Amino acid sequence: MHKADHIELDVHHTRLGTVVGIPGGPVVMKIPNGPLFIIEEMPWLQSATIGFFVAQGSGFEPFKYSGITHFIEHMVFKGTKTRSPRDIALAYEGVGGMLNASTGKEFMNVFGRIGARYVQRGFNVIADMFLNPRFSQADLEKERGVILEEIRMNNDQPSQFLYENFSKQLWGRSPLARQIAGTEKSLSGLNSKVVSDWFKDRFHPDNLVISIAGKVDAESVPRWWTEISKTKTSLVQFKRISAKQSIRPITPEWKSGVKVYYRDVEQATVILGLPAPNVRNPERYAYSLLESILGGGMGSRLFQQIREKSGLAYDIDTGFSPMRGTGVFTIDSATAPAMLFALVEQVLVELRKLKDTKAKNAEFKRVKDYLEGSTYLGMEASSSRMYRNALGMLYLGRLIPTETVMQRLAEVSLSDVQNCAKKYFTKKNLTCGILLPNGMKDNNSVQHEIEKLIKKIL
């Protein structure tokens, strides 16, 4: 393997401590026509987590190329000009590390965790995947089959099947509604030229955010990039993220209503969805507390009521997903078909309680302590810091210190939470998807009965 000559680099950087008051905080650097780097040194660790992010997800794809970003996520693991797929895998796994990737509605990333002795090697491998992907037609044909099996596997899971249909029900014709992996029809239209052209246009180094947290020397990382990319340029002082590296807002119309689906299953699976603040809306702090009151752990209202007191379900989950242009709050569970109405009724009652009555001070303190504790525990992991820094830059163009987040949460009042519930938890906003066994197809009353419960309670 050819080793590039060492390239001298004139380093000018801004520590975030200088910019926003985080002493010893992450270092943020930018190369013109190259990546934005966010490096957080955690010298007490013996490893580091590396993430390469692009503000390109399934929500920005045209219908005919639906799934192309996810396809690229797979293809960058199929080899580069100098590394085979096995070389890529063993660069991490061979020293006990891990390498993975994910595609979402708004961004795609490749990330790995590796021992401190091998951080440069781990960085070089992911950089090579973004700079020199092979994209051969033979690899593409094989991976198309792999992804089709992934889609079929997901569709065989009742909760995943319902979620995909619920997304279409909720977002309508918006790209946000589409399956991230695409469809058999859209994947059939992808060839090596289409994928390569899409990659060159949207995955250019100028669009990259590279976030690293762990035992790493921040000053060295840009040099690694210039060595592997064979460029020579100076870093510039960080001021604000460029438009290319930030996530564009997608603002689809919210569609409410109840819809029932049928498959060969035994349980009734249900998802209830309500609108939520986007990632830049200050209400997200109050909404985070609202979500935690309902679904934050085993002490939450829904878990205590649905699982512990009523025994209606094995589990019940909530999720608050703020995006750049919209947000969604979901509640999902599964139960015996005979207990479906009781389950939905009790969930709606808990939503109504939050609108009608302020939470007690003791519960409110417990929930704030829960969020504070889980946040700080997460910050002890390099992966959490790596992700948090990258998404802060992609969504906000800046990093918000953890202490600032904690202060904003501390400032939220009981009235703020109740006002959020009143604003967002309305019958006109509620979207509900239900998956029932095929044997219940002749029971046309389910949708009607759920609609009656929503109208009566919420």
C-alpha cells in the first residue's frame, strides 16, 4: 500500500471554549473545500470513536432514486482502490474494534470505535471509504440483492411493517414517508454510474462533518486527512457551519386519522403519533420533559399504568424525534387483540391528564433528575460525545455545552409542560396506525371504535 508523503499543514483553529465558553472543550477546524472537524479529547480513555457525517438522507431523494443514500452506505464497505471489503472489516475487528454505518431521513454516517493505538488507522480507513469507493457494477448487483433481503426481513417484523406504513399515513407523499432502504422498483433503477454520480455530487469532502471523541490528539487529525487525500491546504478559523454541511429543513404536511392494517400476526400492534417541536424550536426542552413524564423509563406514567397496574402489555415505548423542519412524538405497544381498546383508552387518558392537570413537583423533579442523570451518563461514552457534537453542527451550526442544556431544562416550568401538552396533544393532531391479525379483517368496527375513543377522551 502506497504511503503518502507527509504534507506540512499550517494549523489555525478555534477552540470552542474561546467561542462559547467551554474550557478545554471540542476543537473545531475547517479545511476550505474539505471537511469540518470536531475533535473532543478524552485523554482518560483508551479508545476513540470516529464518525464521518453527510447531511444527505432518504428525505432528500427523488422518488425514482429512493433508497440511493442507503445503497451508498452499503457500497462504501465493498472496497476502495487499495482496500478489499475484508481489509476494511479487519482494520477494526482485527484489533477488537467495531465499524458500522447508518442512514436516516436527514443524514448518513459511517462510524467506528477503535483502541487509542490504532486511531489513525481507523480514521484512514473511513476516509478512504469516502475518498476512493470502488462502486463496481458487479458489487452493486450483489449488494442490491442484500438490500432487498434486508427490506424483506424488516417487513417480516410486525412493528417495522407497521412503522413503515404509519410513516406513509403520517407524511403522505413527502420523501420523509418513504422507506429509507427504498423499494424493489427504485433499487432496480440504480447502476454504477447513477450511484457514482450521486456520490460525487453530494458526498464531496466539502460536505463532510468529521467528529471524533476519545483519546486522540486534535492537532493531528487534519494532517491525517491531508496525507490520505493528498491535498495541501491550511485550516481556517471556524466561524459558522457552511450551508453545504447543514441539514436543510423538510416541512411536510401533518396528516391525522386512524388506519388499520392486517397481517398474519397474533398480537395487535399500535402506534399513536402527535406533532412535536423541530430541533431548533425552544419548546423542545419542555417537550423532552413531557415525553419523559410519559415514557421515560420504568417509573414513567405509561409504563406504570399499562404494564404494572393494568397488565395490558409487556412493554410500551415513547419516542420524541425532532428534525430540522418538523418533529414527531410516538407511542407504540402491542397486546392481545381483545385488550386493544383498553390499551388505547388508557394511553389517551394519560395524554388528557397532562393537558388538564399540572404534574406534581415531586414527579417533575424526578423527571428532571432522570434526564440530567441519563445525559451525564451518556457523556461518559466517546460515542455519545461524537454523535452529539456532529449533530449539533449539522442541525444548529454550533455546539451547545451540556451545562447549557441542563440549565435550559432546569428553567422549564410545570406550566411550560402543560402548555406543550395543550398545544400538541389534540384530537385533530392524532395519527394512529394499528396492525391486526388477518382473522379480524371482517371486524370493520375497530377503526370506528378507536376514532370514538379519541373524540371522547382527547
